[in-house]
Amino acid sequence: MIYGHGDDGYRYAIPFKANFSSNIWHERTSEQLLSYLREQLPLIANYPTPNADVLRQQIADHHKLNSSQVVITNGATEAFYNITPLFSGKKAAISIPTFSEYEDACLRSDMKIKYFDRSMVLHTSFEEDLVFLCNPNNPNGYSNTTLEIENLVSDFPNTTFVIDEAYIEFTHKIKSCVELLENYTNLIIVKSLTKLFSIPGLRLGYILCNAETGEKLQSSKIPWSVNTMAIEAGKYIFENYAQLHPDMAALLRYSSQLQQQIDTLDGFTVIPSNTNYFLVKLEIPSAPLLKDYLAHTHQLLIRDASNFRGLDSHYIRIASQNPEKNKLLINALQQWSMRQ
């Protein structure tokens, strides 16, 4: 799905006051990181290193893995399109609602897809070759613990589980499943740097897996798919990880407050989430109309969630901003509610 994701402000000639449509760190890119990247601009005169070897080693060290278990990708989305060809023509299972690119990647590799309710994953049997799980899930924040994931991986040894941890830092409820890689070969973890460090325009993600799978992915990967500036950003991030890591506790507190405030409004029911983003169910199925109203009347951008498989125009997705911007949204939703 090229179009239809969040952060589609490019569709509007509007100077938005706040963007609630994209699940990234709300205070934008670190000025420290931007300053470093400005200094690296002359490097674009040369080709990037094919496999981003220095960054691969940094990531491996960060996760206490071998570099052969790391594959750098042009955003997390490229990872899914790199993984599915290894299972071409086979069967996949995808939870719903969830990120649409899992489905598109599977279809491109001629895979037969079974859909299942994300909240019922622990009560679902898998005979498929590949299962995609976003943890915590996009768009509703539903999550499973490491133990629950381990039970799935252990119970279905002939199925490879792809765990998308793009938003793992945006919750305190669960932790990463990286430690499971030591004992299970049927596990692939996809990570993203674009959300946490607010660099989605650079496209930078990576795959963590066993060495054999890593070799297969590396050999089939498009050369130079990750550009020099993205590699340099990744290197700088891992050299200064603790310093650049945002204050997630504050953002999660803002999200909790915003969820409570929206849930009190007439016509809106919040589906609780332990992340910075959450779904809101509208009493009237008017998500596209509400999105346009907020954009044109209040210069606020939200995510119309009706194109997630399993959802419809009753649903919008909100990603919390700071309290000042959240107040703008509450006031706008109150005005919309009075119009209905």
C-alpha cells in the first residue's frame, strides 16, 4: 500500500498545527543528530558501504548478538519485503487489524494468507509457514509478553514468527523478544529506528535473526538499499543511544491523559492502549469526514483507520503529542461532537 498510511499531510496544502496521524516520537528529530548529519553531507559523493558493516556491528553489540544475525534495511517495511521471498508460494498468517505491508509483502511472494484476530493469537493454531505479529500492535497497541511469544514459537516449531517491534520502545508493558533468538531458529525480529528517533524520512530499520537466515537475507538483499545518510544516522544513534533516547515516560503519561479525555466526549469511545497511539471508535461511522473537518477547520491531522483490514469508518487512530497540542485536539473534537 503506497498510499493510505498515516502522516499523509502531503495531501493537504495546510500548515498543520499538530500531527496526530503518525506514531513517531512527538518532539521531532534531535538537533544534536541533525547537526551531525549536516557535517556528513559531503559523504553523499561516494557510494554507501554495501552492508553497512560498522552499523551492523554496532547493532549486534547493542543487542549482544553476532553481526551475522543483523541485516540493515531501508526502513522496517523493506524488511518484510526481504523476508517473504524466502517463503515464496507458501502459507502465511496475519493478525488483524494490523500494518498493511505484511499482507502486501506476502501477496508479492504469492503466499496464501490466513487472517486471525490479533487479540486471539494465544488461542490460534498455526500450520502456516510464516506468521506476522506486530508487538505492540499497530493500530491498537495490543501486545504480548516475551513469555507468551516464546510459548508460540515453541508450540509451533515448523512456523517462523516475524515479530515486528517497531513500537517496542513506545510501551512499558512489555519488553523485546531479542533474548529468544538464542534458543529459537524459527523467530525473526524486525526493528525500526525511524519512530523512536523521529527520522522516518531517512528510512532505517533492521532484522535480527539466526545466522543462517541472516545469510540468506543478506545474499538476496538489493545492493545499496540503505543510503549513506541513513547509515551515518544509525551509527551516531548507537554511539549516543542513551543520550538520544527520548523520555518515553512523559509521552506515555500524555497518551494516558489524552485517552481519558477523549473517552469522556460524546460520540467517542477510546480503545485503551499502553502505547503513545490508540484507536477511537466513533458512534457515527464518519472517520473520513472527521479527518477532513479537523484538517480544514482546525489544522489538525489524524489517521482515518477505516482502511485497516478488520476496521471500518467507525475508527480513527490518534498518536499523542504534548499537552498543549493534545488540548487543541480535545477542543476540536468537542466542537465536532456538538455539530452531530
